[in-house]
Amino acid sequence: MKTKVIKIDPLNIDMQELEEAAKALRAGRVVAIPTETVYGLGANALDPGAVESIFRAKGRPSDNPLIVHIADKEKVYELTENIPEKALLLMDKLWPGPLTLVLEKSSIIPGIITAGLETVAIRMPEHPVARELIRLAAVPVAAPSANVSGRPSTTTAQHVLDDMDGKIEMVVDAGSCRVGLESTVLDVTVEPPVLLRPGGVTPGQIAKIIGPIDIDKTILGKISSENIPKSPGMKYTHYSPKAHVVIVRSEDRQKQVDRITALAQASEREGKKVGICATDQTKAEYHGFETLSMGDRDKPETIAARLFSLLREFDDKGVDIIFAEAVDEHEVGLAIMNRMVKAAGYDIIQAE
């Protein structure tokens, strides 16, 4: 299969070009679609055969549920049942946007979407190209991130091609993703609602609308027999580059830099090619290493937007080990650290 790329300007959408992608979705094909979070691997959510093609292309475990994307709020009533008042409030305030709600599923949702669960995850993306494509296709679209399972997620069309060229029908290229991390996932079938995955919508934003929420302990904590994730997909390795990632934590920035420098020097003496994942504020303090900046510590949204791209850039540079600065876990920082911790396989060092 040759993967076709269609370029679409989000500010001037060519509906005729987009119709080709919509036709492919209706026909049961897999199409990579741009969203504000990451690129998604899209297929007709109501067609089990099409959905199976997503799992096959990604190498995704079958017990890892998929998120269903819709273009209009009204569609949620066809796909779900018993929608709680808190969910309606969140839809009203935060949709379209990077928020996924876990709700009771209706009978039209195939079991392959939910991994046999009685709930389904629904999102209405903010990206204009994604919404127009879903409208044109006239079907809800199941779309996990458009990467090989376990690899860093894709935030550009080129990232998608790096992983999926020849495996899927088409890529709709609408440029880089604005948010850069997957959507926030909130289970609203329980009380209080539980944050299963942090993302572009922060816990504080949610709490302002519906009050207190619980946070799944496995978001930053290591999974164990006592610490089991509520979302089946969270038990798998995610976001990992080819290189081994080590996170270094410290409230003292200089101690963090000094410890990373010492670790990097030790790794180089062992013959390893080292990459350092710094921030704008610290990049210049590392000398003689392959150092890239995630973004501005004081503007965590810049780090979120660049993180996955940076991990893939280190792969292109052929580094063996990446030493990464931990960032503040507040609000958007919680989503950043969730991805970094998973990418590192919980290999975290505290700089004293």
C-alpha cells in the first residue's frame, strides 16, 4: 500500500480535497487525521473491520480501548447513555477541546472499541480540519495516536509517515499540533469523577466547573499489584524513544544541572552517546553534549507542544541515553511529567 498525503490549510480548508479523506473513512479505510492534541489514526468507529485495521497498523494491544471522535455535541446522545449532569457541564464549557469523557456506552458501539467494557471514551476535537473531516465522513471516528504502539506520539504528518508509511491509506497534513500531548481523559461514570490521563485540559480547569475530582494514582506512580490503573491502556509502555530515558528531579535547578552533567559524563566514559533534555533556562549550562530544549519552564505549554517531537529528534541523532530535567507537576506540568515518566519507564533520580 502506498500512503497518500493530502495537505490541508486549517485557515482555508479545501473541502474537495478533504472529501477524498472522508470517502476513505466511509469505505472502512484508515486515515491519519490532525487534531489539536496529536495526529490520530482514524477509522469509522461503527465498523469493527475498520477499527481492527487501526490495531493492526499500530501493533496495539486489543485490550486498550479507543477514543471516539465526534464533530457535533448532539452525536454523544447516540453513542452513550445516562449522561451525568457534570458531563453535560463539561461538554458545554470545554468542548470542542482536548478533553475526553468516559461515559456509559450505547448498544451501537462495537465491543472492539471499548475492549469489552461497558463504557466508551468520547471527544469533540477543537481542530477545524478534524471536525470538518468527521462531518464530511458522517461517521464517528475512532482515533488513537498515529504512532507505532509504545513510541512517542506524532505531532506532525512526517512523524506519522515515519511510523505508518505503507500501513495506512492516507495522511491529512494540516501542520503541527498546537497542544502536543494527548487529550485529558476523565471518567464521569463515577462520583467523584476520576482523572485517568492528564492532558491539555488541566485538573484545575475541570474542578472550577464541576468541583473536586480524584486523580488516578498511576498517572505518576509506578503500576503494581497494589496500584492498578483504572484505564486498561495505562498499563502499557508509552511514548518511548529508542534511547533509554532517565529523569532527574530537584527543587534546586543548579543541583539538577550538576547531577545531569555528572551522569552524562559517566555515560560518555562508558562509550554511550548522550542526549540532554533541557529547558530554555538551562540549555546553555550543558557543554559538550547533544542538548535540546523542551521549551520554557515558565510557559509549560511550550514544553507540552515540543516534547514528543524532541524525543523523536533524539532518535534521529542516534543517542543511546537521554537525561531529562523534570518539570513542575502543577496543572499542564502534570501531563508533561506523566508522559516523561512513562517514556522513562519510571527511571527517576532525585538530585540531592
